[in-house]
Amino acid sequence: MFFADHAPPHFHAEYQGMKAIINIKTGELMEGDMPIKQLRLIQAWCVIHEDELLLNFETLRSNPASWGKVEPLK
């Protein structure tokens, strides 16, 4: 996520040089490219951490110094 990022709520993902933008609420690939297997893992992680991701998205827009780390998928 980036400070003062635009709506809709989303995050940026990278894998082996590929970049993607994922909608937090729908898990939809908004932009970029990602192998299907990795995209499905990212989408599962997004569902598990949706509340944290939405909170971080809003926090970054209002107070960029206080965002929290979201646990990675293991």
C-alpha cells in the first residue's frame, strides 16, 4: 500500500518481477499480471486479512506513520 493511494481500497503485490494491484473487498485483479496459482494464494490471503487490509488502507490515507504489518500467508 502507498500513502494517499486512490480508491477503491487495494494493495500492490509482487512475485518474481510481476506486479499486480488487488481490490481488497473483491479480491479482483485490478491491474497488472500474476500467475494464476500465486493470484489464488494472494486472494485467499486477502480474504483472511480483509479487515486488517481495509484498516491499513484507511490509516495510510489519514496517518501514514501508524499503519500496521499484516501477517504473510504461510
